[in-house]
Amino acid sequence: MKGQFRPKRRSAVFAALAFLGGLGIAASAQAKTYAIIVGIDEYAYLNDLGGAVNDARDIADAALAAGFDVQLLLNDQATRETIYAAWDDVRDKITAGDTLLFTFAGHGGQEPEFFKGEEKKDHLDETLILSLFDAKGDPARHRIRDNEVAELLASVPQAKVVFVADSCHSGTVLRGRSRKGASRYHRIDEIDDDPLPPPPPEPDQSVPSEIDNQFFIAAVPEALTVQEIEIHGQMRGALSYALAQALRGAADIDRDGVLRKGEMQRFVEDEVMIVSDGAQTPQIEPRGRDAEILFILDAEQEQPAAADHVFGTTFDELPSLVFEVSGGDLPQTSAETLHGIVWAEKSGVADLTWDLSSGEVFSSGGDLIHTVAPEDLRPMQALIDKMRVAAALKAAALAQSDRPRLTFSEGNERHIEGAPITAQITNRKGAFGVVFDLAADGTIQFSYPLEQYGDALTSPAAQMIEVPLESAPPFGADHMVYIETERLDHNVIALLEAVDGTSDYATLWSGLRGYMKDQPVRIAILPFFTAPGP
């Protein structure tokens, strides 16, 4: 698999692996978890990053609170020698039933394959790039190739190994995220006078993966890049942020102090999708084995604080967006017309950036949201209102540890015009739920339940809801929303019918607030991207 760092697997049948799959809580209670956590922002010869050290420190704090034995390596501390030494240290201590967590946040790269024909798809080897790396001379040793990572993972066959790579190994950008946040990718055209010995050859792939003791979590699927994004005022990697939250107990849905693979997978996928606005879809391998225990969270897990009701504020009280323009000057009279914004005090820190020369509007993460002509402010106001409401709904969804799941059966790639999309809602608790889309241009689109399609107004909580859709204009960054309550409310349906096809967010928000603020609601939100056909 290319585009993410998944080292080639090395598997063997070891008696010590008998604990896998059948491992119970009681048997795991005495086990230990070791963590080697690497974060590199400062590169001697490559472009620096801004969030990898934040990632590593956050994960280390969460791992220490969970009772893990942690080794933290930052920037030039993370050399090839120190990483190998950390593995040697763990290998000397780890025993059957223990777990090793290895995380890497920093540049990933690709280089021409060492063994000709081994990489049949693109003839490139994946590489973890360390702080002092350069492709020429002795600094070229400051990298770890995929076969070498596989060899490290295989060196602790008696334990479970979880490898988390918040880097990428492809320069492909799906959504044009080029304005904000560094890409964690570097292409190595060739190594001059490579100081490293040949890597180990590709392992035998004939051993079934079911006996494998290794789990891989990567920030993105194949052929996509990882961009750093701003989260809570810091540059971060979305996967690392989600992992730290998971280790703090947010992914432990049943609050039993045990983090199972199914819990981790569901939480990480949802969390990354929301905080990255749909730009990243993490990959966890192998699939299945949901009941298997990944981590024992030894620390006393705090119950999450009760979040304020999402509809506890009026529309006017929703937080304003930090706004800036580039590529020209907006007339003062026009600037004063826009509401729900505060102007950025310095360039590059805005929630929305409007390029007046092209009309393109970008999010804080650099996504192209939509295109708005500078001479007409009404579409811009609709987009501002949409993004304020989307931000409030995202915050509400992230505050719910056991939220509904809203996914597309087709995955979350870019959805081309005319392509069918099936929204699927699972993990439902209430009988009544509505689905609507906040389209790229700010238009509200009511999607479910619709009388003309014979949609049931209520359905059993355990039943999955499927909503057939189709990618159509307006194109750009959309946000699909599911809101669930315990009882049927015809007023909510009438409200969504009334605002369907409009950008009347004040009416939408005040109506939802009036009907729902006094009862529990559960929210899911799915950011996604649509585009015209080729």
C-alpha cells in the first residue's frame, strides 16, 4: 500500500502470540505498555514543520497519564542511533503480553527502491526522515527505510506492537490544501554515496496476517498527503491529536479502562474526519478483530465533563469567524456589511481567507471551500453563516464520546459530479433523526426524512439509516449533519422544509434551538468535498 507509511510486514508463528485474540481483561491487567514517541519539526536541510513536536508531547502526556513507560525523542534527539537504542531498551524489558506503541510525527519520504522490482507499483521505498537528513553524504544515514521499520517491529514478537505514522509518503493533494500548514512529505530523488548498509530484503508474505502481532494506524490512505492543521490554536497533525484523545479515555466508550481495536478505529476515524474537515481519512490495519485489546488505560479515567447544550446560545451569540482578505482591498462599506466576523490581526491566522483576485475562499486549514465573486457580498455572508453553524455543530459532535456515526458507504474521497453517495447513520440511540447538508455555497439542503421518497419518520434505534444522494452543484466543501432526538417532532421537519434551498441560518438555528434546547440531542457531522466531473 502506497501513500502512507506501512512497512512491509514480517510475521512468524511464535508460541508467545497465543495471547492475541483471546486476551482478556484479567490477563492483561499485569501487562505493561511501552511507548517510543518521535516528533520532528526542525530539519537541518528540509523545510521545517510546525506541529510534529506538539503532537509528540501531547501523545507522551496522554501515555504517561495512562501509565505507559514513555521514551520521548524530539527534533535532533531523534537520530537513527537514538531510535534504535530506544528499541534495544524496550526489547530488553518487554515480555509476553506487553504492548509497544511507536509513534512518528514528521516528514515521510520516498526514495528509489533498493531491490529492483520489489516495489511493483511505483518502484519507491517509503522512509521515515529524521532531523539531520540530507540526500548527500553522511547525513543520508538519518532515515529509516520501510524494510528496516518492519525489522524493528518484528524484533519484539512476544508483544503487541502498535505503529502510528502521522506522516505521508506521497505528494498527491486531493483537495488543494496548499495555503496553510506544512506537508509532511519529502521526495528523495536519489541518495549520493549512501552511508547505510543495504536494507533487509522484502519479507516472506506467505504467513497469514491473522497471527500477526502488529497494528498500523496511518494518517491518510494511499496516494494522499498529510497537511498540518490548526487545532485549539496550535499546529497539529489530526491523527496524533485523535490518538492522544483516545489514550486519555475519549475512545473508551464503555468506560471499562480497556481500549479495544474497534473502539480505537471508530474514534480515530471519526475524530480525524471532523477536525480535518474531511481532508484526512485515517487507515487502520488489519481490518476486523474489533474486540482485541490494544491498550490498558491504567490511570483512573475521568468522566467527561457535561458539555453545554449545542443549542444553548442564540444564532447571534455563535462565535464570530476570524476573517481576512488577500489579493486586493475590500471597500470599507463592503467590509462593514459583513457580520459574524472579526478581522484578522495578522495574515495567516484566519478561519476564512477570501482571495479577491480569484474569488476563492479558503478555510483555516487551507481547503478551497468555494468561489465567491467580490462584487456580491450576499454569497459571502451565506458562507460565513454556514461556517459558523458548522463550527458549532462540529464542537458539539466532538464533545460527545458516544456520538452517532455518519459515514458514506463509498468512502470519503472527492465526490465527482453525478456520482452516487449513500449516507449511512449507525450507533443510533433515539427513534427520530434528521439529515441535512450545509452545501459549499451556504445553501441548506434537507435530505431526510422526505415524504416524496417514503422515508420513515421514526425507526428502531438499532437500525441503520441509509440516505441515497448524488454529488451535484454547488461544488466545494460540504458538511452533512445528522441530529437525533428521542421523540418525533413534526416541527423540526417543517422547519427544514421551510429553509430547504435557502441560506437562512438564523431561522434554522433559532428553530432548532426552540424545538431542541430542552431535550437531549446527539449530533454527527461529516465534512466532505464535491467537484465537477472531468
